[in-house]
Amino acid sequence: MPHLLHIDSSIQGDHSTSRTLSSQAAAAWQAAHPGGTVTYRDLGASPLPHFDHESWLARTVPPEQRTSAQAETWALAEQVVDEVKRADTILLGMPLYNFGAPSSVKSWVDHLLTPGLSYDLGTGAGLLTDREFIVLASRGGGYGEGTPREGWDHAAPWLPHALSMTGLEPRFITAELTLAKVKPQMAELIPLADESLAAARREIDGLWSPVSIPA
């Protein structure tokens, strides 16, 4: 039975472009996988706790020596990793906040990166390979080659590096200039924003389309 892990991280609710795109992708996945099951996690509404001293100690002491707080944070890591392990496909809606990923995504990654659960501590081998991982990203401005803010998007290059030990390899589908319709100074960019969103939607539509086999 195919299984989907659908994660959102935007704090903007119905106004979120990344949520709109991840919802479209989840619907497309379910249409292509009749009978498939879905786990949903909303990091924007219910963020995981940030890593702290107990989180670190839980990964450095033997299980029988863990305090109740350390056992609790270890159990959370097991839950986060298990959600990924059960999934054939992972969708992550991820907006760009202050030129980086939402802090809730950073916390999710921190809990996911647990020795013995997501990677082998002895060999360094990732234990979450062979899963489809698609990031539905949104950016309020333009960060493409030749733009004034080229290179200011620190989320897209960070995530593959952050997850590299696990074996997960994210593929990005991005809509940008999402603030063009709400910021008067960006009004002239509305056609480009519409084009970017339409391109992202088309790419999502093609994710699980049947492959034509030549006769």
C-alpha cells in the first residue's frame, strides 16, 4: 500500500502559496495512487520543540541512562523518523522566511537527524534512501540568476545539505514573486508571478502522470 507523508510549514494559513501547492500535489498523488494512505503533519500550526540540551544528551548517553526528558525527546525523534520511513513519497510545503527556511523546518530536520534511526553512526550510511521527496517552495521575491537578490535564498541550498546524511534527496518545485499582488512596489511583477505559479502547477500536474509507452 503506497503511503504519503504530507508536511506543511507555512504560518499563513489559507493565504499560503506553499500550502496551496502542497495541497495540489497531495491531491495529485492520491489520484495516481488509489487506496494509498496519507500522514499529515502541520509544522506551521504545531511546530516541533527546538533542539535543546536534553535533545543532545539523549543522543549521547545509553538508553538506560536517559532521564524522562531525554526519553521524551528520543521518542519524538523516533516518531519523526518513523513517519518518513513509512512513506514512499514525502511532500514538504516550505516558504522562504527572512531568506531562510522556517525555523519549524529546521527543528524537523534536527529531530530527523538521529544516529541509529536516520543514519548509521558507524558507517555514516543514510537509512532513508529510495524515497521520493518533493519540496513545494514559495518565495515572496525574485531570487533568480541576474536579479538583485540572486543567492539570497538560503533555504533551497541548505535543505539538501542538511538531509544528506539521511539519504533523502529533495526535488524543488518553486513559485516566486508571491508578494507581487500585495506590495504596490511589486505590481509590475504580477505577470511574472502568475507565470511562475502556473509553471509550478504544471510541474505538479506532471509528477505522477501515466508514462506513455510507444507502440
